[in-house]
Amino acid sequence: MATSGQPYYICSISDISPEKPYVFNLKDKIEIVVFQLKNNYFALENRCPHAGAKLNEGILEDNILTCIWHGWKFDIESGQCLNEYWAKIQTFSVILQGEELYLHNIDEDKLFL
Ligand code: FES
């Protein structure tokens, strides 16, 4: 496993809100969505493992994200699907430094999946 030691800048906390998740491309390899839940931030691959819907368009209630295409539900902390045990979204560690959000401990190997 190759982890990058350098935190990767995502955005300012003013760019994101509970109603407006933040979407970006990480190194042109993977699209990531960051959700704000109260004062916590969760980063996940922005692709439903069922049929590829954009998860930033999903409905977030507490820590459960519902995909709008077919209704699968996911725990945004773990990425685990609550409908199908084998389905999981790749998650990324987010850290807050001052007013800025960063990805932390990026596993470079997973970016090619
Ligand atoms: S694409 Fe997400 S539930 Fe089908």
C-alpha cells in the first residue's frame, strides 16, 4: 500500500455546507464528494457501486446517504451499503486545518481502481 504523506487540499469550509456537498477530481483519477454533517466532513468516491450514479445528488439524512437512482442506502462514515453487504463506497480521511479541508493518508494504489 502506497500512502501519500502530503495532505491534499480540497477546499475552504466556506465552499461546502450540509445542503451543498463539494465535488472535485483527485489527481484526474477519481471523482470525490465531500459531505458536511454538522461540523464533521466525510469524503467518498462520487460513484454509486450499484450502477454509477453521482452520489452528490443523493439524499443525506443523519449519516445515511440514499442514492437517487434506485434507493440504495450507505453509511457515509464507513461507505458500507445497507442493502447489499458486498457493496461499499471507497472513503477518504478528511482533516480540518484552520478554515481549510484536506484529504489525509491517501492510498495511491486505490486511485487506480
Ligand atoms: S445507481 Fe445507486 S442505487 Fe442504483
